[in-house]
Amino acid sequence: AEYVVNCAGMWARQLGARAGATIPLQAAEHYYLITEEIPGLSASCPVLEDPASYGYFREEVGGLMVGLFEPVCAPWKVDGVPEDFSFGELPPDWDRMAGYVETAMRRVPASLEVGVRKLFCGPESFTPDLQPVVGEAPELKNYFVAAGLNSIGILTGGGLGRVLAHWIVHGRPDVDVTGFNIDRLHVYQATPEYRRTRTVESLGMVYQCHYPTRSMQTARNVKRSPLHERLAARGAYFRDVSGWEGADWYAPPGVEPRVERLSWGRQNWFPFWEAEHHAAREGVILMDMSFMSKFLVQGRDAGRILDFLSANRVDGSAGVITYTPWLDETGRLQAVLTVTKLGDDRFWVVATDTAHRHVETWLRRHIPDDAHAFVTDVTSGHAQINVQGPRSRELLQSVTGADLSNEAFPFRAAREIEVGYARVLCIRITYLGELGYELYVPAEQGTHVYDLLVQAGEAVGLRHAGLKALASLRMEKGYRDYGHDIDNTDPVLEAGLGFVVALDKPGGFLGRDAVLAQKAAGPPTRRLMQLLVTDPAPMMFHAEVVRRNGTPVGYVRAASYGHTLGGAVGLVMVEAGEPITQVYLDAGTWDVDIAGTRYPAVVSLKPLYDPEMKRIRG
């Protein structure tokens, strides 16, 4: 067949495995009961959901259906759904479920006054992150999947079917798929132990509050940085980062790193995060970024291929890092990453953790069969230690004999340097908006280099910083993150990334003609821009509605708290219906709706923090 679509529900994983496709989903027991007829219960009664009771309620043949999404579920047949099983029932475990059933039925007391007509237990499949598994399998071209709908297949099946049909016919989806694309998932997530452990939690997440800072608690410690134990000793609070244990923030000495209470407001760790943020702006911080996706691309055609895939120039002088978008034929984003030219036939490509398999698949599929170019995933082979802040040069210079002066080691330089016993790839780049360096260290020497930096850091006030600080620092600078605030539906110019597009590059690049057409059309009427709440009190997270002169014009794609700017800061996609220029911005009165309250805001096309990049280049 030219195309295959696997929409086999809970059988999809096993069916996919026959073709070599990884589809991490797992069946679990799902329960509901139907009562005898309840007098006065109308068929038009609305569906009720009560997450606190883990139950949903609706009329069914005159009685009440009581369904459950209990917080601790039971995976079913982890070794595989039997080949002769088809839409059958399972023996219910009422010893385990009795308490949940009683709690749910008490929510509608009338259900306790009639008999029970039907008790049902049957399997449904769930995914590791409670998002569908949709798209083209990374392992097999033209093998598409639409499965793992997490018990809401009737609600979402029609829409996802339409998305997949468009994808197959046109070669690309026309909606943001970054959150549910199959290529976000990894092979280890299909292992029996992972599925058995994670599914226990994922079913229950259907009826739990999805706090923006909550991290899944099951199937943890799948991947650990070489620095993990060192960071734990420094008070790191870890969260799940694409299977890695990522340090989110650090508790001060003598304080246990724990979340006291999940909230939409300021939590107990807010001051720890604030201190890390200010340390990056005023001193020097160390951040473990070993979870970043790292690829070594080699071969005599490697430069030519990467230069064609990249909208920016990446095949220039050796020893230079380049920030670049990757686009499709329509000029829309497929990735935003860095490419470092190590030599004429060696390149270092770094992307985010969430884009790992997407970037690798996109790259491999754009290497012609007759080309001499090879891609090696070296993510786990290198620790990545970021040293950032105004005193980062001072710290790093104290542990290496290499000349790190601005003249000898300018912004975007990439060289191997010696740190202790290790030879380290040192790149002068930042994702925080300060002078800074990324150190790529062989994994077996990661702790050695880390220890040297920490010891030398005592003289300059080195502070450890986590991913919360990364988010707030990059958001103040307006740096983009593919899959969070930009996605596959965004033309590169509308995403505000025209400054890293080389339209005059010899040989062009994938998507160039589309970008030229976009540019010729004049200023975009849809544009991603920065937004700062002028009131320092509220927090922003995602999807807050933004108004101009009282009219909704967009919503916040991603946000954090700008400890330097003095308020919540985010990136908003504005759809104006007219050319977006500085005049358009200045002529409007802007506000943002946060939890039902409208707060004044300012918007900007340029970074609100250090728009001239003086701190980065200093």
C-alpha cells in the first residue's frame, strides 16, 4: 500500500510493532455502572462531570450512568491484548473500586435509592502524557497513526480523522500538531515496565487539575544526566523532561526541595526561582542542559544538505554556531535550532528535548540516497553544562588556558578547550540573554568538569539555576521555543524570525520561494510579539486572551514571570486583520485577561530586555 493508517485503538501498539513503528499506549481497566430507572430523570439531562469524585454522570435508558476515572488505575494485559479478544468485558475488581464507586454515587444521592442494572469493566487505551498518538511514524514513511485517544475517541475522532486526511493528501498538517504528533514519543515508552508504571497515573489524570507546573510522578528516573547526583546534593527539585530528570529549581541549604501545594499562583519555591533569575542577570549561574537533543552530522555532503534545510547560513566558516529555522515548502516552521560547523565535513546540531525525534526524522528524510552524509544521535554521550551571566567569562577563564577574551572568543565562536583532564566543545551562545557559554563534555568526564567549575565558582558567587529560571530569562528576551510558543502552522516571518532568514543565500533553502512571497506581500497581519503585564501581581501561563482597544486579537502562546522586567511576560500571537507595524502597536490600548480580570499590558516587536544585545556581545 502507498499509505497505511493504523487506527486500531488499543491494538495499535501491537499492530504497529509488526511494521517496526513505536506506538506507546497501554490498555487499562475502565469502569462504569448503569442504575435502574430513576423517576423524573430526563433524557435531555446534561452530562455532569465531578473531578473531585472521579466520576461522570449521564442519563442512560432511563437510569443514570456513573463512569469513573480513578486516580490509581489497573493496566490490563501489559504483555499484549489477546488476539481473540474483541470488545469484551473484564471481571471487575470491586474490592479495589468499591470506594471510588461509593464516592461517585454519593454525588448524585438518587443513584443510591435504586438498584444497579449493569456493572461494566472493559479495557481502554491511554498514552504516557494523555495526548493522542497521531501522525507519520518516524520509523516508516507513509505509515500514519491515529490512536491513543484516551477515552474521548467519540469526541475527537472526527476532527483527528480530518487532520490526518489533510496530512496525507497535502503532505503536511494544517493545524498545530506539536503536542500530539507521534514523533514526540520515544522508543523506551513502549517498554512493558514503562507502560505498566505510567498508565497507573495517566488514566487518573483525566479528572485531575492540570496545574501548569505539575509533573508526572510515575515512571521517573528513566534518564539521568551524568550530573544528577551532584545536582540532587545541591537541592535540585526535579521534573520529568522528556523522560530526563531535569532540575526545575533549587532549594537553599537546609530547605527540602518539595512542592508544598500546587497552585495557579505563587508557590513556595517562587523566591528560590527569583534568586536564580537575578543571579543570571547580575552574576553567574550553572545550568545542566544535558537533556538537549544533540546530533553529529558528518560527510562530504553534510554542509550542503544542512545549508539547504536551514533558512540561515550554516555552511560558512568553521568554528561558528548559527541559530536557524528549518522550514517546509510553504515557509512554515518545522524546527528552530542551532547548527555549529566544526569542520568542512562535521556539524553539531542541537535542538530541544521535545523536538528530538522530529528533528532527527526531518533531517534523515531530507538526505538524498546518493548523498554522503550521516546522522548520529549523540545526546546521551555528552553532558551539557551552561555557564551564563555577566561573570561567566571570569569563571570559565579560571579553569582553562584558552583565551576567552572578546577578541579571541567572540559571540557565536565554537572551539574545543581544555578544562582539567577534559577536552570540551565550548560554544559562546546564550538562550538567556546574557554573556554565556555552552560546554559539551564527554559524559564520562561530566562530573569532573562540573566539580572544577563549582570549586572555582566559589570565588565569583556561582549559583545553580533550573528550568524555571531558563523559562523566565528567555521569555524576557523574547526567545522562541518550537512546540511551545511557535509551531508548524506559523510562517517564519509571522513568528518574528525573519532576522535569521538568509534570503540571498546562494543555492537558496527549503521554503525560500514561499518566504519571498510572504515578504513581498508586505508587513504581516498576524505576528508573534512580546507582552508584559504592567501590574506585578498576576501570573500568566498560557492561552490568556489579549485585547487591543477592547477587542480580542489573540492569545498568549507561552508565558513566565519576568523578575527583571517586573511582571508576567509572554509571547502572544496577534491576528490584527491589518498590517502589524509599530504604528499599529502604539495606536492601541492593550490588556490581557488573566483568570477573569483584565490587566493593562505593553506589547513589543523587539525584545523588552536588552534589545540591542549589548550584554550578550560584551
